[in-house]
Amino acid sequence: MVLRKKKGKKKEIDKDDMWIEDDFEDIDLGFEDVNEVIRRMQQDIERMFPGLIQTMMKEQENLIKRMHEGRKPIVYGFSIKMGPEGVKIEDFGNVKPEEQKISKEREPLVDIIKEKDKLKVVAELPGVSKKDIKISLKHKTLLSIKVEGKFYKEIELPAPVKKDYKMQYKNGVLELDFNYA
């Protein structure tokens, strides 16, 4: 339900029945409090995977303590994505918890977006030049993104794609568009 104030009275209406008046009186468009949404997401993740967030945070803290020797930045993080395929948890950075060592190259944060007629891969590669980005595709589903000495990631694509692709790189964000095979 959405509350809308009109002429000093509050009235409950359905989202489907919501409309904007010409005089734009106080209107609540139905956005929930962001903190409440995040709190509920944390509760859902904790319910589905008891102790996961605390375990990952402890691993991260331990890795930083053991590996911080003043040499180079340590980058470790994880992303949690919920979608039609379920919950997907991915690490990124230059540290792998299972290896407990710092690699020369770090893994960029990558999103894969399935569209009707194409597959879009978006990767964060800050501080590099477009000419230094190397892309390779093997067996129509294994994509490699590499910037020598800085980034490396192999990605198993959710569907076979054609070898040709459209590439854009702007402000540290790489976009690759592949047509389905």
C-alpha cells in the first residue's frame, strides 16, 4: 500500500491505482526505506546461508593481517547477486582465500547480463588503457579478460556466443556485447 496526502487527509491506495496529481501534493511513490531493504536482505542471506557473511568477513580480516607486508595493495571482496538462477556469490580482487597468497593480477568485478538477442559482459577495469585489454573466447563459452600485470579473469558464460563481439571501454568500465551462437 502507498500513502498519499491530499487536502490534509491520508488515504491508502494500491500501487496500481497510483497517479500524480497536477498540483504535485505530497506523494509517496512507494520507495521503501533503503536501510530496511538492506537489513531484510542481510536477514535473508543469513537465513539461507547461516554464518556466511561473518565467515567471509573473518577470512578477509585474516588475509589482510597475514598478507599485508607493505608491498602492494591487497584487494579482496565478494559480490552477492540474486536472480532467476538463484543466489550467486563471487570473489574478486588479487587474493583468493583458498590460496592464501597475493597474485600479481587481481580479478575485476564482472556482471553478465542476458538480453533477448545478446549477452552483455560488464567488467570494472580502472586505470588501464583500452589497447592493453586482451579478450579471448574458447569453446564459445569460456571468456578471458586480461590486462597484463593488472587484471585477469576467466568467466564461464551462461550460453554459447559467437566469436565476434562489440567492445566499449569508458571511465574504467568495459562492456562486451556478444550475439548468441
